[in-house]
Amino acid sequence: MDLSRSHSLVLGAALIAAFSAPAHAQVRWSDEAIGRTAVLNMRSAMFPHPSRPQFTDDRVMAFVPRGYTPGPLVDVVVHYHGHRAEAVSSARERRLREQLAASGRGAILLMPQGPLNASDSAGGRHEERGGLQKFLDEAVAALVRDGLAPPGARVGRVILSGHSGAYKVIARGPVSCIPLSWRWRVRALLTPSAYDPKSQGESWSKRTITIVSDTTRPSAEPTK
């Protein structure tokens, strides 16, 4: 048999299988001392989005700390990276998984890929009304699908955190994405270089959303 033809047939079959597979097929979670980690491809990820057609990365890093078994309500920390970054390597460099595991808090960590390696603060789907809700619901559904949360589990408490250029999506996310019917509060955390969270936080205070910032810039004092 022609080896090149054989190779083409095998490659073609692999591509057909890949594109025919369900979008929410079970993924492999790596099991480490600190917990379980997976990279999910999510329909509700920040991108692709018409506002930035150049960004097509739909990956989301998900982490479940060791010792935490999600119950009917799943608490979530969503961390948005800053400019010129890639989500998985950024999480590793900032030791986000390790920090959550060491805290002993019962919550999962989600880190969506934003504008890949670009100086751009766009939030894509997460700036749309309902975008954040769809993202959280899909993430919890993935945990249920993979046996990491019980059937019927729903989103519990939520913390939005971020660094550097993440200020924009955090500022717009709670205001434009969360329907008033939601029964949980959002706590937003902006880490250093958060630009001007005070001006954003002033409008949030009327929507029962808490903003906390550990930036040392005088213009970015926490708004309570």
C-alpha cells in the first residue's frame, strides 16, 4: 500500500473523528498533589467574539483543589489575566492554583483565555449581558459531566479577580452580564496595576457588588 495514501487516510479519519466529537466530551483532568486541573474548550469562553475576530482561543483552565468536593452549590473564583499573557502559563507563574489550594477555601478556579499575548483588555462574550452567567453555568455542567460535582449542581458564590489589564472585563462583567434575578453576590478583586478601579467601583456600589483592591496606587483606593 502507498504509505503516503495510508497516512492521509489515517489523518483524514482523525480529523473527521475530532470534528464529529461532541463539543462537551469528557476531558482529561490531571491529578496532582494540590488538586485536579484541566483545560476546557468552552462555547461560553471569552473568545471567539465578533468584537475581536483575531482572537479565537476558547480555552479555560479549570482547577479543583485537593480535598474540595463540590456540593449542590459550587463556589467559583474566576481570574482574568492581564496584557500580553497566556492563561495556563500565567496561572503557573502566579501560582494561582497553589494559592487557592493553600487557602483551604472550598471553591474552584476558572481562568479563561483573554486576548492571547496582546495588549488588549477586551472581554469578548464576558462583556455581553448574560455572558458571565452562561460561562459559569457551562463550567459547573462540565464538573457534573466529569463526575466532580453532583447532578443538578448550580453556581454558588462567585469571586471575580484579575491583574493588570483585566480591570476592564471585571468592571463591565458584573454590571452588564449579571441579571438582577441572580441570587448570589459577586465580589470583585483587582490585584496591582488595576488602573482605576475606584471609578468603576462607584457605579458598582449601587448594584450590591463589592470591589476590593490591593493595588498601592493612591487613585485606586477600595470602594466599599
